[in-house]
Amino acid sequence: MNDPRSILHANTFEPFVGHQGIGAQLEIILKDNVLILREKTQSQLILIASLGLLVIVPVWVLLYHSGEIHGGIVGKSILAGTALLIFPFLLKYLRRLLDGRRVEIRLQILDVCFIPRGQTVEQRLQFSQIKDVFIKETDYRDQGLIIKNYTVMAGDISGNQYALCTSDRKQDVALVYEKIIALLPKRSL
């Protein structure tokens, strides 16, 4: 477990599920004694569609309306740059959707598992190692506006903190927090 990738989300505020900003909707599913925490498919599809349009429209304009661009090479460069800049983010969130990125709380073995794709566990946090669980409020800045975001954090006995999930929807985060607290043994908090 000393592989740096295995502690990718320890001591960072990059959430494993959800994203900073607006629109991340969380869902909790109890299936076969496993509590699954993930971002709603609808929420992910809206983000992917928005990013897809930011890639497709500039490329479409460049391919089919190139002669109508009044900015010349500069205008074309800006359109191409926009598409190239957004494309990696489109791939990132499309892959998250297809991979089924989630946090699983396995009740039989008392583990919290970070699963980026399929059944591959990137990191495991045992219930006995969890010192506390809390909600951290952060500010997300967008075009001069400050948007409150809420992150469910888990702290372990070594002092590491793990950002489990983030959303601007306080009620979603509060529900996740309450479910996790209800599952953890009282002695660990």
C-alpha cells in the first residue's frame, strides 16, 4: 500500500465521487450488504453532454463554416484551442461514467473501498482505522460567484483525510453522512 497511487485521495479535497462546482447529484444504493455511493447517471450525462457540445460545436464550425469565420487564423485558432482544451475533461468524465466509479462500504468485512472501475479496489479503509467522519464546507468560485460545496470526509487514525464525495446539494451530502455514521461502530467515532 506504499504505492503513491493507492493514497491518491488521502489528504486532498478532490472527491472520489462527484465534483466541485454545480450539479453533482449523489445516490446511495444498498445491495447485497454493500452500501454503494456514486454520482447519479443523469448528473454525469448532463456534464458529459455540456462538455461534448463545447468540443463538437467548434469542430463543426471549423469543418463546415470555416469561410464564415471573420477572425481569420486567430478565430480558427481560438475555436480549435477551445475544443482541444475541453476534450481531456470530456474523456475524464466519460470514462468515470463508463467505469462505474464509486465508493463501496462493505458491511460484512467492514471496509470502505474506493473503486475507480469495475471491481478494482484502488484503496481500502477499514472501519477500525476510521477516527472520524465529518462534512467539510468549501467555496467553489465560478465567474465571480461563490458556490458552497459540501464534502463528506473520513479521517483515519494516522491523520489522513479522505474526500469520499462532494456536491453543491447539501441534502445529498447530509444523507450520505447520516448513512455512513449509522453504519460505523460508535467506538470508532
